[in-house]
Amino acid sequence: MNKYFTTILIIFISSFANAQQITGSWNGALKVPSGQINIIFNIDKQDGSYQTVMDIPSQNVKGMKANSVMFEEKKITVNFEMIKSVYVGELSNDSTITGEWQQNGFKFPLIFSKNKAGYTGPNRPQTPKPPFPYSEKKVRFENKKAEVTLGGTLTIPNGNGTFPAVVLVSGSGPQNRDSELFGHKPFAVIADHLSRNGIAVLRYDDRGVGTSSTGDFAKATTYDFAEDAAVALEYLRTEEKITHDKVGLIGHSEGGLVGPIVAAGNNRPDFLVLLAAPGMEIDELMLEQIRLTSEASGASPEMLKIYNDTNSKVYALLKNGSVTDSTKKKIEGLFVSHLNMLSKGTMDENTVRKQAQQLTEKTVSPWYVAFMNHKPKEYLAKITGPVLALNGSKDLQVPAKQNLEGIRAILGKNKKVALTAQELPGLNHLFQTAKTGNVSEYGEIEETFSPAALKIISDWILLR
């Protein structure tokens, strides 16, 4: 990522034989209390010195350079100053490094396996490959109010006449137009399926993401993303191959919050598809998400209680009005207590304080504060027109039962809404066919997006 600019310290190692063993691409799964994080080390040796570049796909980290790499007598130490982390391991054999990840006083086991020669990444059979039976063009459109320009891709079915169309709106975190995660490109897969079936699709990079979208993602809130989505709808209606009264919006996860905000405004979509959209209060949703994902990752009842108690108090402070310096101090104090309980006194006071400050800064960011104070039900109540709401039965982030109940309770009673709401068996938050729904499975599953779910979406849109 461009924001990581580090100076690599040169360490000269003499063993040529070891260099042949350690250089290459290595994959590891870092298991932490909240789940699993896939990490990739790319190790090279140039002019007698080792260099390591790290990718963390789930966190959109790519190309983070290590400050120093030491490899001697089969032992490797890789230091990342920017994130205050060190990996210490030992080459067990030509294809395995066994060691631990050290960060903020914590230590987690991390075993790396070497990628085979010619390895090009995980198998993603659904990722679209040309030639395509539809046209594809790069587009740019402007949110003049925010002085932001957004770049995207528009796919239009081949043939005469005009076509219904949709705008794809991504979930939380900085997302490119393909909503790329763990090597999966779900928005590319959705766009490919819909355009093969007579539906035009506009997908775009979030503001400040990629090379074609301007703006500052870090300062934006859900309401800013709703403005961008409304502008995308407006742009789509100017395209000559589009049926202008059949332009809808498909929002996934946080995009499922954006959709109702846009639908409650002046530039309403003609129909709305909500994928894993929240239908309950945000603080309740987040507490349930943390409980389910932590439980699935093996957290003890004691740990679950600590998470719940801390986060309940933090959320209450965030929803109690404006975030003042006093509020920040209270939140930091809660995180200090939280970390001390989790570490059971094994972390030194200075480390605890620094980590608590980092957690506090993230928690009081503009996006997070706005997110915690958002009222999904208020916007759902303002929707009119056709709505398709889909949730996976194995979704641990936006659990189907509670959220579909919330959506049905509001939209199902509104005579101005034609609601179709379905819980899809066996699908996780990303609409992959899953075993457990745990976040750690996302990168392991080859399927990017359930073909059954894709068919439900396209069939429903074509009936509008």
C-alpha cells in the first residue's frame, strides 16, 4: 500500500544454500482470538541481502516492506516497524517455516507453507475471463457536492434496445470496483452474471481507492457513500442503452445500509436488492456479530463476557451524544481494563496504554461514530417500490434470522413496498457455500458467490 513507506535495513548473509530454501512466496494463517488472518510473505535476496514484502488480503494490505530481514542457521526474523510487529521462525524443511507473530506484547503461532513453483494464487473458478458476451467500458462520474470523482466499470449486454441496470454498492472498508477480498472478486462475478442475462451493471472504486477515484476514504461516513451511490444512479440513467425507469441498486453489508438511505432521498432507485443488510439496531448487531465470530473461533465463555461487557459500554458512550475529550478518556479507560483482563497481566503498562489509544482512535473515527448512531429502521421505513432482501443462513456477521425479521417487520407492513425476503441455506456473509460461516473460511472456499443466489437476483430483476 502506498501509505507504507519504510526504509529496508540491509543484512548481509553468507549462506547461498539457505537462500535457495528461504526465498520465494510463503502463505500462513495467523490464528487470533477473533478469527484467522491469512498472511503472505514474498522473500527475495538481492546483492547479498534479504528483503521481505508482506500481503494481508483481508485487510487490503499489499506490498508492505519489512524494515529488516535476518536469516541465519535456518532461523528467520522479519521486522515491520510501521505496525510494531516481528515474526520469528525457523525453517523446518524446504517448504515449512514454524514460528510466532509478535505484536503489542502478544504472541501468536504462525506457520508458513511455501507456494509451489508456478503458483499464481488461490483457485477462483468464477472470476470472469474474456472474451465476454457483453460490452465493457471504463467510466468516470462526479459527486460535485463532495468534489469527488469516481471511476468504475460499466458492463452492458449485447443486443438492440435498452436494458435494466443496477449499481453495485460495497460493504465496509476500502473496496475497489470488484469488491476484492481473499483473491475473490464478488462484484466482478455478479456483474458478469447479470450482464450475461440482460442486465447492465455499474461497479466503481470507493472514493480514495484505486487510481481513478479521488477523495479521502478515511474521512468518509456511510452517508458520504450514500451520496456517491446516488450520483452513480444518476449517471447510469444518462446512458443511452439503459432503460431509465428500471435502474436499481444492489447493496452488500454496509451497502445494505447505503441502499435505504439512497431510497429515502430524491434520487431513488426503481428497485432495491439488499444482500446481508442490517435490519436491527447497530449496537445490537455488532454485539451479536462479535459473539458469533468469536465463539466460532474458539473464544472461551470468559473471553466472550469480557468482549460483550467492554463493547456494550463503549457503544453506549458513542451513542450518548457528541464525542468529547472526556468521552475519549472513558473509552480509552475501558480498553485499558479490557486488555488487562484479556492478557491477565502479561502485558506491560506502556504496551497496554499504547494499544488502548490505538483502539480508541479507531473507535472515535468519523465513520465508526456515524455507523454506531445510524438507525437502519428509520430509513427502511421510507422505502417504496420492489425490494429483494437476501441473507445467508450461516452469516455470522449479519445473522439472517434477526435481520430479516427486522426488515420484514417494517417493509412487510408497508403497502408501498413489494418485498421478497429469503434466508438462503448454507451461505455465509459473502454468499459463499460454507461449512461454518466463520470468517476464516472466506479465503479457503473456492466459490466466490453462490450460483443459486445469482440466479435468484437476476430472475427477480428481470421481472421488474
